Amino acid sequence: MSQRLLHTPEGVKDIYGKEYAQKLHAQKQMTDCIRLYGYEDVQTPTFEFFDVFSREIGTTPSKELYKFFDKEGNTLALRPDFTPSIARCAAKYFSEEKRPLRFSYIGNTFTNTSNLQGKLKEVTQLGAELIGDPSVEADAEMICMVVRTLQSTGLKRFQVAIGDAEYFKGLCEEAGLDEETELELRSFISGKNYFGAQELLAERRVEEPYQSRLLKVADMFGDMGSLRQAASMAENARSLESVKRLEKLSALLKLYGVEEYVSFDLGMLSKYRYYTGMIFKAYTYGVGEAVVKGGRYDRLLQQFGKDAPAVGFVIVVDSIMEALSRQRVQLPVHREIREIICKREDYAQSLAQAQELRSQGIPVVLLLQEDTE
């Protein structure tokens, strides 16, 4: 047999033994926490029609999708992101439902990126979506759930950074930027590439004071002071309204008792274009990227025929496990498996003993003596 068959492709890995037991434990803690808020589990397919993740939807770029064809010639794609799948599912089965829908999910996602830098192409994601509630109270529920869910794993040192896509869009609109320039500028600002953003704005001949305002967005992060700075800088209703909403959100998070885990970052922008309002990411020590991503996407369900606002988040379970390991957080694993070794003539007696232990919830392996020699 070729030794090559023993190895996994780049970007995927096997998980087994204690490591997998710890991952299952962390997943259970998180899903149990989300259920406390009344969210019901839903399972969507591992692959969908390609159009569910198309550019019009605003999700992962086509070149980063795993695409293939079915026997009818339809283009399919492994899901890179759960949110469009949940939106499609809600639109299909709850098209006439007026009450808010609360869904939770867990499964693997697949991204065919060539610039790995140690990242996995297949990761486990766990998340929740609240569909049909446009209120700032729904936004607050999401942020509180993120904090409590991370705490349920044993993490104590983390921060949830909150921004608002509407603030940036308002400034771009005020400056008269076209969609292409806005998308390019968003990439520079979200990557904190100040020089790239400055060069782009100069190239597009954006006048003052609009150029300075757009460049300052990258530095607007911190406590409530950053929101006051943002309000003083904007002159358009769209941006000012987004700041007011974040101020209301801050007050609600104090009621939830999670304000110490929250900061604001109006320069935080997502590559997913379907976000329409609040966006957020959670960071913790030992991991170089966000372990939680989420936000409001009030127009995404329209792509599937249901006009409903929505907000949600996804937790990258593999990143959580990496953080727990590096922060030396101890996770309980299954009880040690007992072994009962018996001779063939004593098998019935030993089997009865094993069955009794199993009825008590104790894992047992029954081994014939000849199998141990």
C-alpha cells in the first residue's frame, strides 16, 4: 500500500482520542448554553446549489469554494458558511411565519483557500440565528449568548469587538464613492492597511474632509469614547443612526451584565457583503484570528423569497479548542475505560459483570484472554 494513502490532504486533519473527547465536551457545553435561550437545532445539507453562495448573496468568493457537478449537470458547492443555508431553510419552511425564529446548528464548513498559513480548510462551526426580529434587543441577546457560550467552555479572557456596517456605508455614501471603491476600501480598512486606503482615496480623488473621515474609521475602537468620536465626525443620518443604535446596545449589555467583555470598533468590517448593521468578532489569547464572527443581515432572506430581518453568529470550534489548549484550560474527558479479561469458559459470568457496569454508565471493554496474548 502507498504510504501516501496514510496522509490527509493539506488543510484537513484527523482528530481522535483525548483531543476528540475534549472537543465533543466543549461542543456540548456550547450547544447546551445556546438552548437555554430557546434556540432549536436545525441541520442543513453539507452541500447546496452553487447559487446559494453566489456573489449576489455576498458570501465566500467563488474561487474559495469546493465546487462539483451532480449527474444532472447542476453546479454544487460544499458549504463555506452556514448563514446562507439557514436563510434558505427559513425561507423555504417558514415563509409565512411572523413570529421570530430561533435556530442553532453545528457542522463542518469547507473553504478552498490557497493561503493557509496554518489554517484548516475544513473546520467545525457552531452557531445561532435569530430571524424576524429587527430590534436592538435582538442584537443584545446575540452578544450576551456569545459571551455566555464562550464562558461555558472555560474561557475567561476574551473580548467581543462590535462595529456597524451602516456607519462605514454612510460615510462612503457621503463621500460619493461607487460600490467598487467602497468594497476595495473596506478591504484595506478591515485589514488596518492605512497606507493602502490612503492611496486608494487619493487615486479616486476623494476630497476633504471626506478622505480624512474615512481614514479615521480604522482608528475608532475602544470604549464609549470611540462612539462619541464617531458621532462627532459624521454628518449623515445613516452613520449617526448607527451610532445611536450602538449606544442603545451598550446600555442593554450592561443589563445583561456582560459589558466588561465588550468593546467597539467602527473600523471592523466583514468580507461578507450581506451584513447590514451590527457586526462583531470575538478574540481570545493564543489564536491569531477571531474565534466568533457574526452580525445583522436584514436583506439576505429576500434573496430566497422571505422578507425578514435577521442576526446571528458562528463560533469556530477548532479555534476555540486551540485557545483552550494554549491557555491551559483543563477540559474533562470521558471516564477511563475499564477492561475485563476473561477466559472463554468464564465468558457468561464476565459478560454479566460488564453489563452491570455499563448499566451504571461505566465504559467497559470485554476481552477474551486469547485476544490479549
